[in-house]
Amino acid sequence: MGPLNRSQTKARLSNSTLLFIIAGIIFLLMYGIALISFPVSFRQFQTFFDFFNLNAALFIVTLGMCIVMIGGGIDISVGAVCGLVTMACAMLLQSGTGNVWGALFLALGIGLAFGLMHGFLIAYLEIQPFIITLAGMFLAQGLLTTLHKEPLNVTIPAFVALRRFTIEIPWLGTVNRLGVFIPCEIKPSVFVVVVLVVIYAVMMKWSRFGRNLYAVGGNRQSARMLGINVKKTIFLSYVLCGLTAGISGFVFLMTTGAGNIGNGSLYEIKAIAANVMGGIMLNGGVGNLLGAPIGTLTLLTINELIRAAGVQSNLQAIVSGLLLYLFIVLQSIVMSLRDRRKFRLALPPWLRRFREHDQEEAAN
């Protein structure tokens, strides 16, 4: 294919916007169903804020995964890196030799190290990202179990004070059964999510790196013909993803207050699912970064809706999987409608040869 022209770029951005709008509508529908089905629980403002208070680390991991997916890649090590960071920071804080700032820099350092390693191997040595990040997942899990096998609670006063710190919204809350007004509470980790969403959204929308990443995810050969440094762009995307995984690990520790070998488990799968629900295409080049938090909210709403319905835990996974199938099929249908050429059915090569042979015999 030739270089990307303006019409192609416009079509790609329009696809991103369309999928984002669909993702937003689906979230509103799911939350509306939850409000109607379980009004006592979902009508409380605190229930919505708790999605962020209790799952801030997942929101952050999803942002990093979104950047990699837009570039046409994948990183399945983010959950293990998140867990490794929680344990390493917990050990540092409990040892008495470090403080909260030291733990934060350690988290950033671990995430950056994995991001640099994955980015170099994938971008410059051109190794398949699934294989490299799979190795990174095993490495992070191995380091996690080597550091400490038992749960490790962080009890130093400075960190405990940070964990317990909340911001109340006095004009927004719920009246309990005793008639007492309880204001909504927001944890500091929510502000971390908001800041990262704003920074990454601005970066993907208006920076040269963001534009280059969309071009690389859409068609690498065309991106090269446009003069884009494809390897550098892919490298930076994995560096950002690793750095984001490090931040999520620290936020996870702020949420739970303990390092545990189960921390971050299946976060990579949840992040991929949330991004798909948010309108980010697995093929790359299509997606709005704001779809990442929207998809995460949709996933959390579905899980909470299933839990409130009293469905067993094993059935929750089945329902979530079926809904993910639905989102993927919906994406395919939407993209097909955007490009009418996809409706032309192509015969497989072996069947095409038989058809050509029959046409020749009929002509003779």
C-alpha cells in the first residue's frame, strides 16, 4: 500500500470516534440496567466512586495497555510487573531503610526497566511482542515469589496515613437508614488516575508521538514511507506501558496496604478486555485513549451487576467471556460497515482453483 493520505487518516480517526461513542453508549446502557435492577446499591454515588477507589490500579494498567494496543502491539506482563512492584515496595517500606518517596521511585524504576527491555527487544530486534512479554511475565512472577512468598503488610505510619487519607465531598453523599448524611469519599489514587488520563489523552491527541503511533498501528510500511521512525515509536510505547505498570503497582499497594503474590493477577487479561470494550482495536491504529477508562467502567459495572444478581463466581467468568465475544463481534460489524469492501466474500485459494477450472471447462 502507498503512504497514508488525508482521507485514510480521517477515516481512521472517524473510526476511533465512532467506536468510542458506541463504547460510551454501552456503558450508559449497562449502568442504566444496573440502576433499574438494583437501585439501592447503584443509586448511591459512593458506589460509582468506589469503582475508582478500589480499582485505580486496573484503570492505570489499562491506560498503558491502550497505548501499546493502538501501536499494534500487546503486553501481557503488566499484571506480573504490577504484583512485583507491590511486593518490592512493601519490603522496602517495612525494612525501615526507605520512605514513601523511595518506594515510589522504586516502583517507577522497576516498571521502566521492564519497559526498556521489552521495547528494545520488540522494536529493534523485531521479536514477537507476545513472546517477549510472556517471558517478562514469567520473569516478574519469578522475582515476586523469590522476594517474599507470604503476604507482607505495610505498617509504617507515613504510608498508613497516606492510605487512610480521603477527600470528602460534603454536598454529595447518601442518607443511611438512621437518617444520617454520609458524604462521598475519594482516595488519592483516583487523582492519579485522572492526571494520567488527561496527560495520556493530550499526548495521544496532539503530540507527534501520538500521531506517529496511530500511523504505525494502522500500517507500518506506510508509516515508514511517511518518514516516521517506526522502531523508536514502538520502543517508546512499551517504555510508557512499563512505566505505567510501575505506577499501577504503587497505587495497588496504596489500595490494599500489603504485598502479595496474588497482586495484579489477571490484570493483563482484564486490561485487554477493558480496552476492547472501550473501542480499541486489537489490530492497532484505531481507538480513543478515553475509551480505556470507559471500557474499564463497563467491565467493572458488568462484574458488579453479576455479583449483585447473586451469580456464582464461575458463572461470572462465563458471562464476562460471552460479553467480550459480543464486543469483538460488534467491533467487526461496525468496521465492516465503515468499509463496504469487506463485504466481498473471498474464496479460499484451494476452492478458487476449482472454480477457475470449472469456468475453463465451461468456456471450452
